[in-house]
Amino acid sequence: MTAFLTIIVLVLVAIAIWQMTKIFELSLIKVDNSQVANDTDNKNNGYLMVGFLIFIYWITFYCFWKYNKVLLPESASEHGYDYDQLMLITFVILFIVQALTQTLLHYFSYKYHGRAGQKALFYADNDRLEFIWTIIPVITLAALILYGLYTWTNIMDVNDEGDPLIVELYGQQFNWTARYGGNDNVLGEANVRLIDIDRSNVLGLDESDPNAGDDVIVKELHLPVGRKVNFKMRSQDVIHSAFMPQFRAQMNLLPGMITEFSFTPTITTAEMRLKPEIIDKVKRINKIRAEKAAKGEPNSDPWEYDFILLCNKICGKSHYNMQMKIIVETEEEFNKWMAEQKTFQDTMASTQ
Amino acid sequence: MSATAQAHVEDHADDHGHHHEQTFITKYIFSQDHKMISKQYMLTGLIMAIIGITMSMLFRMQLAWPGESFTIFEALLGKWAPDGVMDAEAYLALVTIHGTIMVFFVLTAGLSGTFSNLLIPLQIGARDMASPFLNMVAYWLFFLSSIIMVSSLFLEAGPAAAGWTIYPPLSALPMAQPGSGMGMTLWLISMAIFIASSLMGSLNFIVTTINLRTKGMSMTRLPLTVWAFMITAIVGVVSFPVLFSAVLLLIMDRSFGTSFFLSDIFIQGEVLHHDGGSPVLFEHLFWFLGHPEVYIVILPAMGIVSEILATNARKPIFGYRAMIASLLAIAFLSTIVWGHHMFISGMNPFLGSVFTFTTLLIAIPSAVKAFNWITTIWKGNLQLNPAMLFSIGMVSTFITGGLTGIIMGDSTLDINIHDTYFIIAHFHLVMGISAAYGALAGVYHWFPKMFGRMMNKNLGYVHFWITAVCSYGVFYPMHFVGLAGVPRRYYENTAFPMFDDLTNLQILITVFALVAGIAQLIFLYNFFHSIFYGKKAEANPWHATTLEWTTPVEHLHGNWPGEIPHVYRWPYDYSKTDENGEYIIPGQDFIPQTVPLQEDEEEMLH
């Protein structure tokens, strides 16, 4: 890291010094002070173009080599596999195009740098060439669009097939709440106008709705592995966005409207913690945190890997710390946990 | 108004002398001369850019070293940085105003305002804009809106802080955020005035281009700059009024209790009366401008780059007609892709499919442009002036940033990178840096025309290379931050241990950003020093063919001392040879547009 920075700074300083000396020389000799590029400028900048091309390639490979490990780990949801697949294919295509065009651009800039007596080719048009580079993007993009839309339609098709678990995600400045349908797996009606803080009806559930009584309201999201989850999302104040990057899932929450997203978790939290890449990541991060702890800095407790729900739409001062832990567990563990939770009815009864 | 208001196309014999005396005020302040107005736009844009870029350096420091105390924070932010530690509200205010200033005040008004004003009349052979008075009013409205926007920084409760997209309800409710009080009111007033200014300017550009072209200047003999400016103006006229309606409705919701965008809100212990509104409606209205806006920013840069590449490659632009067609296609498509900002907004997923389709279509004309630019420099005789370097740099960043647009524009892939640092990296490269390169290329290229002096080329080279390395250094690694799942507009990422291993990367990005920011001082020095002490320019220093270089170096009202030049050919007759391989004009590799076709010379069928 430090070495990398040093190299960059050295290169920049070298360029600066080289150019500064040139300015100095020019101001002494007072020849060719036209401020229009001459053959020497063309040659030098032509070489720098090649250097710059190498820099682009280098930063690409460096980033991939160095930062590949900080990227999101394998997806913990069913559709996430298709998502990652599509991302990979798109990336491969983009890198081919990027490598080709950047090479041509910078190589031509070097190869055809101006020289006295060199004649440019008067070449204004070529219908065939232009047809070729119109049709190639058309075909490539058509393929990407079709593939993308196929995946999109599958992901966004929120339906009730396969007995999905119904969960409400509720956003407010600056925390999350989750609500389960309870035994009947049906959410009771709710509206912000029914919120009664004094009686801790914080989500505004309609007490007269028979479906509401068995609803379970929690501050930590538990999901059974392998079962589809249909999220119904609601916000009480401003726009929030429920972002679950490890599941490749995101949907905005808007006051006055219910939005939906659906996915099937495929890996439990416990299984995830045993994956080699996660073990590595946790080790790496705990090392950083231990260093912080040694200096007495905050946010330095040892960390265990967890799935997480983040807010990803600017929502005010503490937007940066609006999160909820997600725990994916086996069906039995989930049922056991669920049985321990208080229902809405119980909560209301205890505050009467 | 003054005699300059009558710029006659057919006014050939008139020497257009102005016998009235210009006072300081009519010449430098309330000027109606398009060249002076262009300089006014440039200077205002430059000052706004300094403010906007400084802000970005401040919040980059906060991201790299969260919670650290800096004297400079205390000095610049005052009570917003108690003991030199930036406040979370201040962070949001900084990113909001940075976005607003850079998008609207620098890259829209600063770029279009400067170069459309300077080049449209000069390159089409007109004595001034169709309405110089309206042009003057447009500038002063822009100036007024800049003043209001900057003054909002000094409010007790702080400026607008809801992000530059100001989505309600956050922007509508002062209890949701202090910046949504007076700060947001000023933001909305400033933008309303800005839109009025932009409309006046744009209408003027369109009318001037259509009506005031000199004899022989057919639409297919227009330089690509003018085409780009005109199409930009049309896109602005189509889309800016929609932003105005969004702003107006938001003002109503905020101040008069209406419910266009608000419904079912419970905040700070009470239910608000608003009912039946939809924040999604605001998003539609906002992005109906918001998306065309990024093309309003990039199209002029494309025009400028096309012109500079051809001139400095000493070659005609490749595929002149395809370049115009792709400009038109991009402009048209830009107005029907806004929904790609809203894939996960709660909008019907089917609409998402439609917008994915139109969005990926826009890659086709963009690809055509990139390939045509590359072919333009193929087998050229490249004069690597600073303007040329910035133009090549623009093609490079436009490709790099544009390619990741294919990821963002795909509704599926957008799900997990929406609102992360990936989008920040994408749009800064494709529109921020690219448009800035276009603007800088324009400044280096037309500086001799604007100020009659040359900028120092060596300082230009140093400026370019540091900027080029740092731009990639900032935004290339930033894609990885986004792919790691880090959301944008986070004051710090320390609340999430999973992002702890990105700290080094954040520092790297910030170091590049700081170096890039400081390197712009080289440009500022070069710019202001050259205005007064630069080498005196010749009339046509770059040996270009277009009409602006046929005017005298000293500015005069009406542009040409004698009659307006006639045009006989397209603007890209560089290195044109006869059958024997000799230049048409012996010893000169360019043929100005004012030179009639020579005997036996074939006119390009463009």
C-alpha cells in the first residue's frame, strides 16, 4: 500500500520536474515560444500516451489482484446465483471492449503523433466500417438485454407459490423493524395513523383486524433457509431502501405505499461462517480491529460474520448507521426462535 | 436596445461600425455581446467549480479518515465541524451541494453557457445571438441563482442536505432534517431561477442556429460543436420545464400543505395530514429532467472534442453524418430512459424492463461516436496540444465510464449496485470527468479566441497528465468499493465491520483526489496569468478551418469588421489532397470554410 503510494507520488514528481525543467529551458532560450505543440512535444506526449495505456492496464490488474477479496462473497440467495452469472458475463464482455478500444486510442495517439512532413490521410467516411461497428454493439446488447430481462422478470415476480414466509420490513429514521404474520402467516392491516406510542403500537397495527393479533414484531430478522420469503415493505417517514447485498436484494420503502421483494435464502449464517473466503475475511478484519483496539479507538470489538440489512437511500443524519442483523437458520431453529417471541396481542395486553 | 441587437444575416456590405461609446457597465457588466457573456459564464462557472471541488476534497478526507480532526474543517466549516471533526449533517450538506453545483452550475451553465455563447455566433457566421438582450438576462438570472445557492451555505440550519436529487419526503419535511428548512427553500428558489435562465439561453441558441447562419452555411456544413450545442439546447427546452414543475409542486407541498408527493407520514411523534401523494411521482418528474441533464452535460463536451480531435489530427472527423445522427439519437433516447434511475423505487417491474431496453439502446450511438473518434485519429498527424490531450482523455474516460453504464442500465444488475459507490464511479467518469475534460479542452483551444493570448502549453501538459492519472486513480478503484456493497451518502462506514478492509482503499482514493484537486491550481494559475501576460495569439493559431478564426484577434461588436464571410465548404477539409497527392492549397494542410471550391476539386458528399 505505502509502496504503491510512494511509486505514484514519485512518478508524478518526476513528470512535474521534467516538465518544469523544460519550461525553464524554454524561458532561457526564447525559441519557439508559440505555445503551439511542436515535434518534440508531440513525441514526448506520444510516449506518455503509451505510458498512460500501461497505467490503465496496471491499475486494472492491480485492483483485481489486490481488491478481489474485498468484494461481496458468493450469494446467499437462490436468484443471486443468476445475478452473479449475468454480472460475470457482462464484465467479461466489457473488459474485452475496454482493452481493445483503450489500446487503439492510446496506441494511435502515439503512433501518429505529429512530425514535420507527415501527411494525414484524408479519410472522411466508410459506410461498411460504420455498419460493422453499429451492428456488433446491436447484437451484443440484444443478447445482454434478453438475458437481463429474463433474469429480471424471474427475480421481480413476487407470487404466493410455494408457501412463502410473509415478512414486513418497516423503516423509520433510523432503524428497522420486521413483522411476521404469525401462525396464520397473514399480516394484519396497518397504517401510520393508528400508531400509538404510549401503548407501544409502534407499527400502527389495526387491533380490530383478526389477522393482526398473532403478528410478531422483532428487531432482528430471522429467516429459515430454503424457504421463499416475500417481503412487504413500508416506511413511516421518508424514503428508505432495504439493501441486503449478501442476498443480491434491494427495494425502496416509501411512505404511503407497500413495495415488495422476494428471495429464497440458500445458506445459513452458520454455514456462511465456515466458508474459507469468509474465514479469511473475518481474520483479516479482526486483525485490523485488534490494531484499532490497541490504540483505544472505537468500533474495534472482534467481529463475527453476519448477514446485514442496510439503509441505502439517504434518509437523514444517521443514515449511515441504519442497520438490522439478518440471521438465516434451519427450519427447526427458526421455529424455536419464533415460538419464543411475543405476539402483538401479548404486547398490547401487557401494556393495557 | 443597442444597435448590436440587430445582427443581420444579409447585412453584407455594412461595415457594422458602432459609433456609440461603451461605458464600463455596458461593456463588462450588463453586456449584450455574446463574447463577453461567454466570459461571464466561464468566470462564474470557474468560481462555482472551485467551491464544488473544494467540497469534494473535504468529504473525501472525512471518508478516508472518519472522525479525524482537521484544522481545515474547522476553518472552512466552522460550527459544522466542532473541534475539527466533521458533523454528519455537514457531510450530507456537502455531498448535496457538491452534486448540485457541479451538475447544474459548472457542467450545465458553465460549459454550455460559455461555449454555446462563444461559438454559436462565431462558427455560423452571425454578428451576435438572435436576442442579445435575452442572452444578457439569461446570464444574470444564472448569476442570481448562483448567489442564492451559495448564500444558502451560510444559513444557521445549513443548506439543503437531502442529496442533489432532493427526494421528498426527506426534502419536504424540516423535521426530518434541518437542511430541509430554509436551506431547501433557497435550493428550490435558486433552481427555479436557474431553469428560467437555462430556458432563455437555450431558446436563443436554437433560434440563432436555425436563423442566423451565414450564406452557404447549410446545416450539413455546421461544425459538430454547433450541432451539439443546438441539440443540447433542444434537450434542455424539452426537459427543464418538467424539473420546474417538480420544484413547483415540492414548494406547494412544503409551504402550502398540498400532498403531491406526501402520504401517510408519522414523524417525531405525530401524524401529518398529508394523504394520497406519491414520492414516486417526484422521482419520475425529477428524472425526466435528471437523465436528459447528464446528456445536456456531455453533448457539448462531445461536440467540442469532435472539433478539437479533427483540428489537431489534421484530418476530417470520421463519419460526419453518423456523428450528427448519433447526437440526435442520443438526444432522443435520453428523454425516454429516465426510469433506469428507479428500477427499485417501487415502480412496476414491467416499466423497469422497458427502461432497460431503451437504456441499453443508447449504448449504440455512444459506441458509434467512440469508434468514430478513434478512427479520426488513425493515420492522422496529431498535434498533441493540451486541448488535444484533454480530448483524447475524454474519449478514454467516456469509454471506461460508459461501459459500466451497461451494468447500471441492466435492471437486474442494478439491484445490488444501485446507490452504491459503483454508480458514483460510473457517472463521475462518464459524465463528470468526461464533461470536465471537454470543458478544459475547450478552454485551452479557444482561449486565444476569448482573450487574444495563448495559455502556456507546458503548464497545460503538467495539468493534463496529473489530472489524467488521478482521475483514474480516484474512480477506477471506487468501482470495487461499490461492488463490495458500500452505500453512497454514508458519513462513515465504521458502523459496518464488513467494510473495515476497505479503509486502505478509501485512503488511496482520497490521496488521488487531493492531488487532482491541488493540480487544478496549475490550471488556475495558467488561466489567470495568461489572460494578462500570455503570449499574444495569432488569428488562427491551430490552423483551423472554422469561421471563428477568421475574425480579428481584437474583439469587436459584430465579430467581423467587414461583411460577414460566406461559406463554401464543410468545416473538416484538413489534409485534403488532389489527384497528385498534393494539398489543395499548396503548402497548407487546411482549407478554411471561406475558401471557394478550387477548380477540379470535388466537394465532399457529406
